[in-house]
Amino acid sequence: MLKITNLRCKDLKEALGISRKELSFSWILESDFRNTMQTAYQIKVGERQTVIWNSQVVKGDQSTYVPYQGAELKSRGEYWWQVTVWDNHGQKAESEKMFFEIALEQNDFLAKWIEPDLPPIRDEPEGSMLRTMYQALVPQKNGDPGRKLTPCSYLRKEFVLNDEIEKARMYITAHGVYRASINGESVDTRLLAPEFDSYNEQLLFQTYDVTASLRKGRNVVGVVIADGWWGGRIHFVGASCFYGNRHGLLLQIEIICRNGNTEIITSDEQFRCSTGPFCYSDLFIGEKYDANREMTGWDLPGYRTDHWKKVLPAEYALDNLYPQENPPIKIIKSFHPKEILTTPRGETVIDVGQVMAGKIRIRIQAPKNTEITFQHSELLDEDGNYLHNIMGRNKQQLDTYICRGEGEEVYEPVFTYHGFRYVKVVGYPGVLTTEHIDVLVIASDNEETGSFSCSNQLLNQLQSNIYWSQISNFISIPTDCPQREKDGWTGDIGVYAPTALYLQDNKAFLEKWLRDLIAEQRESGSVPDAVPINTKGPGRGEASAGWGDAAVLVPWALYRSSGDIRILQLQYESMKRWVAFEERKAAEKNPAKFEHSTKYRNSPELQKYSKYLWNTGKHYGDWLIPSMVKNNPLGADAGAKKTGQAVATAYFANSAHIMKQVSEILGDNKSAAHYDALYKNICRAFTLCFLEEDGTIQPEFQGIYVMALKFDLIPKEYRKKCTEKLLRLIVKNDGCLDTGFLSVGHILDVLTKEGHIDAAYKLLYNDKCPSWLYEVKMGATTLWENWNSISEDGKIGKSSYNHYAFGCVGEWMYRNIGGLEMIEPGYKKFRVRPRPDETLTMAALRYRSVYGEIAVEWKKKDGKMILKVNIPANTQAEVILMDGSMRVCGSGEYVFDCFFS
Ligand code: BGC
């Protein structure tokens, strides 16, 4: 039987309130027959009974991202779509009807922005915290930060509906983060809407179906707004008011009544506002809630608002509004903590058992006005006492609850989240048990697509650490860490995206972020090293190589994992502008940098090619090279200085090379030829400048060899010599990694490709510092920012314990241990080729590609490898067995056994 499953409009299961632009349809085929290929499809799109677009029968196997090609769809329009497919076994299947609804177009907003007439958010000056953070010189100041923080705003409006309700939609967004209700009921379970964007260019709005919450008669819409990313403390600098200093609301409820009338309720001056129990709520500092100030009934009809204040209309253009299409932030898991500790210092500390991002929910019974505080951190100190590991300004992560004193009270912060494992509780009366607490893990609700396990438990823990660092940092934007910065550092996601996209379907999530990237891209083509931009001062938006290259790397990774060419089309201009910027920056070379180089003076060829060496500007280089960081707080900067020029040139070459492929895919042959020549010229320049006759590459760091080999920057005849040099450097470094951000994801790959998979396994299994399994051995439950965050003698460092960047090794494990490798984008064609070492005895991998579930399971038995493979319909796989023989297979389940040769 042929079945159609996983129907998606754009990338969404539930497509309520989407933009009518770039509409596409995808589905997955499931069949009982082997070798199933789709031979044709037909899509119909309809409005009620009328078909408005019929693709007719289209021959071929396209089952993903088929673009809608009918007449323009209407703002608020409600549509269905359905697909029929035929396959090569003469089977036919018809899908269920799926619904989608177009959001309001910007022009259809009748609503106006309103702002509560309450004190503004305090603007905190920006200070450079980078150095102090790494020197750990600024200890966290605790105490009540409340005096400088603004209370959350409560806004309400009462209105009357004269008939029963047929259909109602709420379109809403805010300056700040909001929670909305109708007649006291929350309109949704999502958190921190409207999320974080480059607000000046893109502000998401949400669409909710509120049909069931409204009724004939009196109704109330209530909205609570906190500072959020709009006005609260954000980024590593912990400054505030990046976008504005007032809360704001834009809201439009459209109601179709049974009698056919339409009612529209908008944000206007009929709203009233007040402060309430939320004394403040800040994404970094934390939240303070005084339950005595609760205003029972404020969100229901009939509440007296005599003492409430007016709201003021505000002028903001609506051209930044964009409907939210990325999965909302939600509580994605909850569990009870592992244990409650009493530390040697006598502190009560909750250990949730896992470094994570989120919050806790606690049940309390205590006398009126009891004040309880909860401070969050990622670890305990050497003696087992609570340690606040986050340096920098305004990073308290401290929530405060003041009790009402009437029976059981339940508290959970609403407008903040923290990066933590431990919570120090002060002021809780009685004995706190794990039963009183729910640990709430929050993340953007991206669908999980991949899993991996094998016979090595340490690697399984590493895999779990990768997963946890990913979900902790995929919260509206891809962040570096959930506690200290919550920043969209471009370099981090640039290196990590391929691993991320295996574990989850992050397509809509990253597409939204790429719109922010385009918004932040400077006129020069420069891409700031964090998106949304993280500084207000001068020099805003300066690019670093490897970071700005995310403009190319992320769309490329998205295209490769999904096969959706549209992502390249949408980003193409931006990608080109970035590489043009690199080209210009390289050409503006700084001759002073060459002055001392005899090599340069003596080589007219190098002088000629030097315009392809990117040696201007400030770069992070191969950031956080362990040998540079070790015992040297400024080591990261020193490493950046030493490697900046070679790394910038290497990443420039890589981007040019990717652009050649992208231009070819998009049929832009002229550009493809340009990028091809550019790439070759950069390679020549790199070779002339950094490569020596004996295969040494300067500056001599593992990462520089890795990049030269990975990006094919040096002539073929040097590969062997350079690989040997790299191997020697590893041995010299006691068999340990000495790679930073930009090279660590490639080192195992390079060794494997050059015929040294044994050396790759050795690095992977190494558990001396620095290495992945060192962290595991030291009890890590996430990836750390610094390999030696906890040193071998147990000394605890004050840095982030939840940075996903070094987790980019995941991709190598899935490919080589799991044995799944993409051949054609979207895994339309893939290779199954597990390459275990002698110690591994089994592995199991699952990946839900856009064509369906791929499964690879292998185990060793009696000198043989038993390999089970599931290949989805409409795809093809090359299965390479342990003896090197290859089978080409169509869809279906297969079992192979083969002796190890
Ligand atoms: C962040 C990194 C980021 C880096 C830039 C750090 O503070 O945590 O992950 O990429 O700055 O060098």
C-alpha cells in the first residue's frame, strides 16, 4: 500500500497565520513495496468547495518544496491543500486535506501601537565587558536589583459582542515579551512571544485561534508585557533599551459572528493599564513576583479599573511586521529534580541533574510576605558549595517570590529563563523535597529528527551533551550560551549547523534567523559577528572572518539537509554581498603586515597574489585554541592574533568555493566562473604565503593544517606531507586536540579523508584535557565553552558550561559510526557506510529526512557485521559493506551481513 504522511505547508504541520510568500508543499511517501519511486503528483489547493489551483498531473519524483503557483492568496484566507501521487508500482494514494491560513498583511492592520503610561525602562550604558568576562575580574554583585527595574505592564480592554461567534483570530505582537488572555484564559502555551529579532527590520506577530474563548456578551482581552529583548538587559554587555524604553502593544482581534457581521477589536486608547504582581522580569537578572499584588479578576469582565492608567498611542511603522512561521518557544520537557542538597556552607540547593535552559516551578506553603529567592548557576564549587559561574554585569539569574500566605501557592517565572543545573533556594520555610519542584526545559519547539547511540557509553553521553547544548541554545535564535550572553554569535552556528540539522528540523527556525542576518548586513556587505547585533556603540557590526561567513555556511547547510533550493534563492544576494565584502577587504591589504616578511619581498608572485590574503580587520581567528587559552586569560585573544590572517584567508576561500557551487545550482554561470577563479586565486595566495616546501604551514597550529586540508587550499602533492605534520603536532600535544572554534569540527574528517581514521578515533576517545571525553569524564552534561572549564585538579572555572560550538563533532560520529552520509541534498541519495574501529560493537542511528525515516543499525557478531538499513521511498542509497563492496538499493528494509575484511 502507498501512503502519504508528514504533509507540510512551508515547513509547518500547523500553518495558521503564515505569510503568503514562498508557499510550498512537501510530503513523505510510505510503501510496502521495495524500490518505490514517485512517478507523478497532483496538488490541489482550494478555498471551501472551490479548487483555486490545480497543478495537474506533474510527472516526476519531486515530493518536497513544490512551490504554489496559483493566483495570489488573500490576507486572512483559509485554504486547504491535497496531493495525489502515483508510483512506479502502479499504486496511487491521495492525502488527507490539510489546512493553512494566511496571516494579516501589513496593510490590513487597523490597529495602532499603544504604550502604557507608566515609567520607562532604565537605559543602562554600555560598557566593554569582553575582557573583564574572560579575566573573570567582575564578580557577580548580588542583592536586589529591583530599584532600577520596571514592573511588567498589565493592559486590558473590555468589549461586547452581540452574537455567537463563528470564527475569531487574534493577531498580536509587542514591544517586550507578552502573555495574552481572553476572559482569563491564556490564548496559547507559547513563551516569550514575539521572540527575538532584529526588531527594526523584523518583528514577528502571532496569530491565535480564539474562537472558543470569546462569547456573546462582555469579553476582556488582557495582556501582560515584560521588558524582554526589546528593552531589557541583553547580550554579553548586559545593557538595556537596545530597541526602545517603553512596553508597547499591537493587537487586532477579528471576529466573524454567526449573523455574518464582522467585529474588529484593536489596540487603541480604550485600553487601560496598570502594574501588578510582576515587580520586574528581566531575561538575565531574573523575575520578582509579589503575589500580594495580584489583581484577581483583572482579566475578566466587570473589573473596576478606576485606578488604572491610560495608554498612549504611539507612532511606529508597521513595515517590520512578519508572521511567525518558526516553531514557538515552549516547555518541551518537564521532570522532578535529581536531589535537594544541603551544601557544606548550609545552603539549600536544588540539583536538577542536567545543565539546561529553562526554569523551575515550585509549590510553596508559607506565611504571608515570606520572600523566597531562587538563584541559578551551572555548578558547585570545589567544596560542593553553590557557585555563581556567570561573570559580567546584570547576570544574576535570580528569581524572587513573595507569598500570599493562603494555602498552596505555585510559582514559575513567566518572562525569563536561565541557564543552570543548580538552584540555590533562600527563605523556603519547611523541608523542600523534589516533589515540590518541576524542572521546566524551554526551547524553540523544533521537531526532533535524529538520534544516535552506540556501544561506547562515553560517546553516548557526549551525544546527550550535544543534544542538551543544542536545545538550551535554540531559543528563538541560535545563541552561544543560555546564561551569560544569549547572543546570536554567527560563528557558533556557522560551525555547528550541520550537526544541529541532523538532530532537529531547524529549517524554519534558522530561516527566520537568516532574515535577521539579512536585516543586519551592512551596506558594505559586512555581516556583524552577532545577529541580532549585540552592541550599540561605534564599530557596530564589524565583521570577523569565520563569523560573518555564517552568511554562506548556514544557508548552505540548510540547503544540503533539506534540498530546498528556495533557501539559496532567498539568501543569494546576501551571500554574494558577504563574499564581495571579503574580496574587497582582502584587496585593501595592509602592507604593514608584510613589511617584515622576506618571503613577501622576495616573491613577486606573492606580491601579485597578496590581494587574496585577508589580513585587514579584527578577527577571532581559530577562537579558543586550548594551548593559547591554558593558564592565560587573554589567550583567546592571543590565539586570535596569531591565527587571524591565515584563518580569514582560509574561510574566505571556503566561502568562495561554496559560492561557486551555489551559483551553479542557481544557473548563474557567470558568477560561478568568477567564484571558481576567486577560489583558485585564494588557494594560490594561501599556498604562497603560508605553505613551506617541507609541508609546514605557518602559523603552525593544528587548526591551520586542518583548514588547509579541509578547504583544499594547498596543491595535492603537499597533502601527505601536511597530514604528517598535523599528525606530528597531535602526538607532540600528548595526543590531544589543539583546535579552536573554526577547525575543531573538521579535524576528524580531515584525518579520516587522508586515510588516518585510526588517528581520528584516537582523538575522539582521548579523555585527557582538552578532549570531548575529558568533559564527559569530568561529569559534563552539556558541551563547555572552554575545554578546561574544570581543570584536571578539579579547579572550577567561571565560564559557560553550555556552548554547543564544540559539539560539531556530532556530524562526524553520525557519518562514520552511524554510517549515514548525504550524497544528494535532502538525502535524496545517500551512502550507508559505518566505519567502526575495533572496539565498537554496535551503533543505531535514525534520521527523519524530508523523504522519510532513514535507519541504520549495525552490530558485530562472529567476525561479521550485521547491518540493517531502512531506506525511505523516493530515495536511493549506496550501501558499502565492510569488505568494500557496494550495493545500490532503492527504498525498503534490508539486512546485510559481511565479514570484516
Ligand atoms: C561567545 C562565543 C562567541 C565569541 C566571539 C564569546 O563571548 O560566548 O561563543 O562566538 O564570544 O568570539
